[in-house]
Amino acid sequence: MSKLEKVVLAYSGGLDTSIILKWIKNNYDCDVVCMTADLVQGEEMDGIEQKALTTGAVKAYVEDLREEFVRDYVFPMFRASALYEGRYLLGTAIARPLIAKRMVEIAEVEGAQAVAHGATGKGNDQVRFELATMALNPRLKTIAPWREWDMKSRTDLINYAKENSIPVPVSRAKPWSIDANLLHTSFEGGELEDPWNSPGQDCHRTVTPLEKCPDQAEEITIDFERGNPVAVNDIRYSPAALLAKLNELGGRHGIGRVDMVENRFVGMKSRGVYETPGGTILAAAHRDLEGLTMDREMMHLRDGLIPRYAEMVYYGYWFSPEREALQAMVDKSQEKVTGTVRVKLYKGNCVPLGRKSPFSMYNADLATFEEDYVYDQSDAAGFIKLVGLRLKGRMQQSKFGGKDVEDSCE
């Protein structure tokens, strides 16, 4: 690698990036500019700018990206109803392209030649950061210390931090790797590395354990416009404030906690615990409203592409032509997804109770089991005969040597 003068580091203030900051300075003999994305990580943000400067950064950016995160990343993904492997709402994955985008922008302003991240060589985040950087500015180099240094574990890093007087918020008593933002909190490592172990009681942050949830259910309403949530209980919020409100409501009722083993992009299985209270409520309400307002074939086409869209987010292809093209199709499908959903929250359950929309495709006159004057039931016989022709032909071919069989009815 050619001589570097300045590097922009995605800095969280945690174990990995605290050590990486000093390691880059020493090993590359260059200035380090830190960039911290404020996505509502909680107490981790306290004093983070000063901590970066004290650890050796020449400059520290603390960027409030909450509204951009929810408006331009979370909401588009939720319009697509994306779920990775049917369960994961992609809380970590969807934040990475935004963090990378801001790193690239700061690198261009600061005249840096490289960006750096604290993702390990075993994880997905290295791919997400680096693919986003390549897509946005292929001239920038990437430094990934976990692929370069001789430290092999978080235990090595804890020891290194103590030897170099670097304060870190991780101990052997609570050794999880935690990622938090406005959409979710994830836990990995520690006792979770054995898939048979139950998560410890301390492995909670935003979702109340079911045993401690209120015994009284709570009903709320969510208003949507063109697939995006805009109001809760008739009060309009900004995107970030709306998600924060649903996190509060869902967390109180134990909603949105997932414990799963997933397939990482790099080829191994990984066990994680995810807390996504507000996102889980949004996903359920949005899906319910689509049932009322979306054309059947459009919905089925979009549904067939959900796994592909989710893979694009999980694998790090947010800034790719295929994701952008698919997003355009998704957004077209959402033009009439406007209305209100009434939802009950109770002990981990999020149950839609009612839905209404000015674009409702539901026709009570057609759907009724009572007598009606708009649907001739005898028409169904011809419909069934036509759609069954291929099934009839297949059986004739295999059983009757291609000879026609007479139609019969009962």
C-alpha cells in the first residue's frame, strides 16, 4: 500500500475501534479522523468525541444521522417487506451503507486516502462497508485491521486495551458484541456462541422479558402514506421520532425479540439475538394494510422478490443497480398503500385488529356469504375448467396415452 497521510475511521468508542484508532496511527504513521454515526446507540455516545481525541484522533465527527437513517434506509427496506431468512429485520445490515456513505463524504472533505472499519474477517460487516465504499468512491483504500494484525480474539483485545490504558465498555463478565441503533439491538458472542444456551437475563436492552410485561393489552393505530408510516395514535411524527415511539410501545410489551442461527454471507452460521420492537410492529401493520390495498399479482410478484431484496441488504449491495431497480418496482407497488391499521400489543404479540383505506380493494358485496346480486356463482364452473386444462392434460398424457377423457361433473 502506498503511503497514507490520513484515514477516516468508523469509530464506535467500543473495544475494537478504540484499539484500532491507536493501532492505525502506530502502524501506518498517519493521521486518523474518527467518524461516529449517531443512530441512537444510548450511553455509548457519552463523551465519545473527547474519547476519540484523547485516544489519538486528530479530528472527531459525531454525525446525527437518525432522520436520514430511518427515512432513506429503514423505510425503503420496510416498503419492500424485507426479511432475511424469514426472521431477521436487518437492523445491523441496513445501517452499514449509511455509515459508509458518510465516511466516504468525510474522506473527500478531509483529503483522506483511506477509510477503516472494525469489522472482523469472519463477519458480514467487512463486506458491507467495503462494497459500499467501492460503489461510492473506488479510489479510496480500506484498512481492515482484523485481517492484518496478529490479535485473534476479543480476549486478546481486552488484554491489549489494559496494557495500553485504553478504557473499553466490555468485560469478560459481559463479553457480548452489541450493535445498537434506532431500529434494533443485536447481541452476539459470549454464552450465545453455543446455540443450545439460553440467553442470559442481562442480554436485554430494549425489549421487556415476557414474564415482566404488562398484563393489560394496549391498542394503537398506525397511519401509512404510500407504504410509509406517518402517524401513531393520530399524532404525526418525523420518521426517526415515529420509530422511537413504536420502540417504546413495543419494548414495553415484549415485542420484537428474535433468537436465531443465520447464514452469514462469508460462509458460516452465526447465532444472534435481535431486539426490534418498533420494526416488528411496523412490519406487521404494513403487511396487513397491503392485504387491503395491493393488487394480487403485484403483491405476489413483490413477495417472490423479498428474499432477493433481503439478501442484497444483508450481503452489502445497497448501492447496487439491482437493488435500485428493485426498489423502483417496490415503490411503484406502494402507491396505494395508504390507510390506517389498528394493532393490539400484548406479551410479545402484535396482532392487527382492523384496517381501513381510501384505496381499499375490498368489496363487501363480492365477499359476502349472504345473497348478493353482483356475482354469478355459476360462472365459476367455466373458470375452473379453463384453469384446470393443464392438469387434465398432464393426466391424459401419463395415464391415458394422450386420449381425451369425457368431461364429467357431479
